[in-house]
Amino acid sequence: MTEWTSRRRVEAALNHQEPDRVPMDMTITQIPYVRLRDYLGLPPEQKLKANRFGEVEPAVDLLQALGIDLLSVKLNSPRVNIAPPPLEDGTIFDEWGVGRKSIDVPGGGFLLEVTHAPFEGLDPHDVDLDSHPWPDPQDPGRTDGLAESTRRVYEETGLALMGRFGGTIMELAFFMRGMQTWMMDLVMYPDFAAALMNRITDIQIALDEAGIRETAPYLSIFKLSGEDLGMQDRALFSRKTWQTVLRPILSRRWKAARAALDRYGGEHVKLMLHSDGAIRSFIPDLIEDGIEVLDPIQVNCVGMEFDGLKRDFGSHITFHGALDTQHVLPFGTPDEVRTETLRTIRELGPGGGLILAPVHNVQPDVPPENLAVMCQTVLEHGRYPIRI
């Protein structure tokens, strides 16, 4: 029997086969990451850098200590920085022209709240999309050394690699327009809303293709960023808005990614979409449009119960996530985390098709012992055939 590496384990699950055990993944922000390293007795990590969501990329030693099977691969920063200069009040801008300020939250964390949306307050007829300074997806700095570093990790670790290149479409549109205004645009000015999102989509597709060109043979999953379609108890959008405005734009990006993967040696790579909330009504369309892995599976949201999802969609998509970060991981006892982890394995794991992970980026309110218990429970009880 060939050794069960992380890569082989993940790819078996993606193909709805039962590996040796349920594979695991984790995205985590800086403060709980530092605490987790200390809890595990790992040395402090030098030059740790968080993105604008506070997320850091876990080092290989931590992944191996916990049995986590996936590592993300991302583009570099561009050589030419077109972001406007910071303001005196602490506002910093990204290359799309969106400004944010750091807001401290209880527990030591922070949020970068949008304080400047470049198109907010403008009549759609007054927005000149052509004159806006858009990011250059072809900037060579984005892929400097990417192929070599990805190949090295692929050959030296046995981890499954997830490509994460272009960013969001819908979220970026409301960052640029202001969320309330953008939601109104979808109904009152759908042509403008589509034009803005299509301009963003063109750039995200180019960023996707730049990363895929360099890394496709080494990837197991390609993550299509995040397009949140649901709230806690319902969909965010009407069926009409979804079908006439949003779906054609999003699916264009997904199909472009599939074509690029096939062109550059990534025929085996599965497409993953992140979409929070109560999104059950959209899942058949997502499957039809080529989504093969769905993240994050928020079980506490209406319609996202494990048994129904596994019964109705388990043969078509792989479930990624599913371990509650609203209640269980931050506020549960280690025994409660163990119980919820066992339930997730039991209900979503049979037949493959599960990569267990916290539902979202782990925040500072999650104790390190709860993360360790989650992983240890998978290692002990997530072995196939599942008998729990």
C-alpha cells in the first residue's frame, strides 16, 4: 500500500473515496496562531505577516504537529504599488482604491473597517469606470519565484496545496460602492452593477490565470475566493437578482478558472467556492456551474443541516469546513468540541467528500486547546471506515 500522504488523503476525499482518515485544513488569524504555537511548544515564528483580514499562513511545523493536510499558495505583491498614500487619520488604501482603518475588538483582535469607498455617493451615470486606476494583474512581481517555491513545497512536504490567487467580486464591488448603495444598485441600476462587477471580474480572472499558469500541476484545490450568498436565516439575494445579474458574472469567472487549469496541467484540480450562510437554495446552481468543493458549511444556518446536505449533495460536492466557529470552538469546552467534531465526522465523513476545518478564520476568542482537541479527535476517530 502506498503511504497516505496529506496530498493523497485530500485528493481521495475530493474524489469521494475513503482515505485512511478525514483530512483537515485550518485558516487562522495572527493572535490565535501565536497562542497555538506556544500551546504546542513550537518556537516563535519570525517575520510573521498577516493579511488585511488578520489571517496568517501556518508554518509547516504547526501543520505537521496537528495533522493538518493543506497549505495555501498565493500571489506575491506587485512590483508597482498604485495604492493611494495613507491618510493622517490612519486610513490605509489598497490597490483598488478602497480605504480602511484598524478597529480594535475585545480579546486583542482587530478589524480593518472600510472607511473610504471610491464610488460611494455617486450617481451611477457619473461613475467613469474607464478612468479609475485599476490594478495591473500582469505585474510580474505577482509571480516572481512562485513556480519554484510551489514546486519546492510540493516535493518536500507531501502536503496538498490550495491555490488562492484572485480575490472577491461581489464583496469588492460593495467595498468600492458602499454596501447599501451596491445592494440598491442590484435592483435599481442592474446594468451599472453588472458593469462594475464585470470590470472587477476581468481583473480577478487575469490574477487567477497568472497564478494557475505557474502552479497548476502542483495544486489539489483552486479556491475561487469568497462570494457570500447567504445570511444566517435566508439568502442575501432574490432568485431574480441571482439568475439575471450575479450568476452569469460569477460563473464566467469559474469557467475561466476551469479552462486555465485544464490548459496548464491542472485537470485534476477541484474548484472550491467560499460562500457563507444559508445558501442551500443556490447549491444546485453552484454544482451545475462547476463548483466541486463548498466552504464553509455553516451548520447553524437555516437549511444547512448536515444530514440534508450529505443526502442531497454529498455525491456531487466535497464539504470543506463544517466545525462551528460561532459557538463551539470559541465558547465550548474541550469535551463539547470533541463531541461536535465526532458528529461532523459521523454525518459528513462516510464515503469521503469531507475536509474538516473551522468554518472561518480562527479568531482570538478561540482557545488553543480547543483547536488541538479538534485535530486530535480527527486523528483518533476520523479513520475509515468510520464507526462512531
